[in-house]
Amino acid sequence: MCARTLDKAAVTVVGAGIIGLAVAARLADKHSPLYILEKNDSFGRETSSRGSETIHAGIYYPQGSLKATTCVDGNALLYELCQRHNLPVQRTGKLIVATNEAELAELDTLLQLGKANGARDLHMLTRRQVKEVEPNVEAAGAVFSPTSGVVDSFSLMRYFLARAAEGGATTAYSTRVVAVSKEVDGYVVGVEDGSGSFEFKTAALVNCAGLHAHEIAQAAGIDIDKAQYRVHYCKGEYFSVGNGKNRLVSRLVYPVPDPTSGGMGIHNVFDVEGRMLLGPNARYVDEIDYRVDESQRQTHLDSVKPFLPFIEAEDLEPDIAGIRPKLRGPGDGFRDFVIEHEEDRGLPGMVNLIGIESPGLTSAPAIARLVADMIKEAA
């Protein structure tokens, strides 16, 4: 629709990625009018459509963190949702492999952390057991996560969008938020579309702007450096695996993660049709650029060769790249999701979601539930 026809909203959701759409789907039938504003010409054009589409189990994150709790809850909610609505999903399972004896102790630490977080049915496999389930994988041992899998992110987003529309939500594409000002009864939101700029009012504002979420928070008057809301762009590139090599493994296979890398390590991923990719790497960048650097082919190959020895350089072709909106900068330690009702900053009714990277896809239904509770309390 044309955004210029917007009346005062009960809730405005900024961003039509997986998180914004999940939130809108959860809120729409209880808060009317509800608007979804998206600066691109369709939904899911950035981070949400440029990732691995993996359903995570909740293994890697500090106990009690939002990443841990929303991932574990979201894992169960996502499988239930996909089954109920016949959305493409596969419970492939995942191996986190140690390639030498020294990494086995790190595997045990991961196993205990995952169990403490509530990740379901995790267990350790010996070298022989790994060979029994994946004959072409080399490993000294592995943590097996049977509830990990893959989902068609486009179908999932399309479902959330339809659910939001059924609840009465209105979506305005090609509409960029450029200003936010607090008023007594809510917010005035300044936007730009193809025909110019204008303003409308909203009682509540939910910032799900992904790569640009810190900019929306700043527009609302938050000192993003003091609040530690500034997002860092971290690029992840994928190479497709050809020559029939996708048929040599049936599960996701991950290395033991390097805690300094900012990622989980380069690994194989599948889409729901069985196509296999390697990735992503993790490179901090200063601008959003989705081109795949072909010189990274060797880095990808070297990273997986110890546990996927059958892959050769000629099997790899550049595929997709995505940008993660990380709160954690280069050299920093763990940073959790920001899911914050900003009442203490004098912004009641504004909820900021910032730094929603992996496991954001898995966490989306659980995050939407958290936001719904915050909006209900603010009403």
C-alpha cells in the first residue's frame, strides 16, 4: 500500500525481516491498526534471506542469555509451526566434530553447556559412532544434536506475513524511517518513500530494523554508544558444493568453534532441497556488500578439509553472502541480543531489537512472544 495513507497506528513494526514479521504476526490481531514499514521493495531482502536457514538447538550460548533461552524455545516452536502449517523443514541433525584429541575436551564443555541450556537429546559420539552415521566424515568424536535442522526461510517469512495480514496488519514497502520523536501519547514517525517525506503517529514502536536497528534507536534519541547499541557489520560468504559431493553427507557438520572468531566456524549447510553449501566465514566490514570474494574459496576449503576430506577446490563455486548485525566488535567477547522496552530511557512503548544475528531465525517465534509481553505491559 502507499504509506501516505497511514492513520495513527496502535503499533508500528520497523523492518520486514524474519524478526519483524514474526513480531507483527504475533501482535496484529490484538493491536489495530498495526503497520509494518520496510525500506526495501519486499520482505526479507537482507539478513533473513542470506543465511544458512539452520534451526539451532541452543548449544553455544551462555546459560541464561537471551540467545540461549529464545533459541531453545524457538527450536520447539518452529518445528511445531512448520508441521502444523506444512512449511518446508527438515530435522537433519547436526554433528559438532573434534578433529583431534585436544578438541575432545572442548566438545565435552559444549555438551555440558548445551544440556544446561535445555537443548534436547544431545549426546556424545565416539570416532567409530561418527563413522557409522556419516562414513565420509573424519572426526575423533562429536556432539550429536538431533533437533538441529534446516527450514525454508522464505516460506516461513511468507507465512508470518500472511498471518499478520489476516490479523489486520498493513505493510508499506519502499518506506524508510528517517525520524522518531516522542510525544505524550506515543511517537511521531518520519518516513520517506518514492514520492517524498511525511509523518504519522503511533502509540508503540517496535524496532526490528536488523542492520539498521541502531540507526532507528539513535533517531529516537538514544546515545547508541553509551547504550552499547552500535552494530558492527560482519560478512559471511558461502560457496556451493557441486560434483555430487552433497550426497556424501546427510547431516550438518560443524567444527569446534573458535571463541575469538565471532562465528561457529565454516561448516556445511543444506537447503530443504538438498543443495549443499560451505560457510559462512566471519569478516568484519565497513559497508554492506553482498559480493562473494572468490579468493575466500581456499579458506573455506582449508577450514572443512580436516573433517570433510572429500571436498576439493574444483567442487566449490561462489554462492551467496550475508551481513550479520553484530553488537560484538572485533576482539570483543560475547554480546547477547538486545530486546529492550525503553521505558527507563523515557521511551515507553518503544521496544528495540538490536544485534539479532544467529540464532535469530530459530529464535524468531520466541522473540515475538517476548515482544508481545512487553507491548502488553506497556499498553
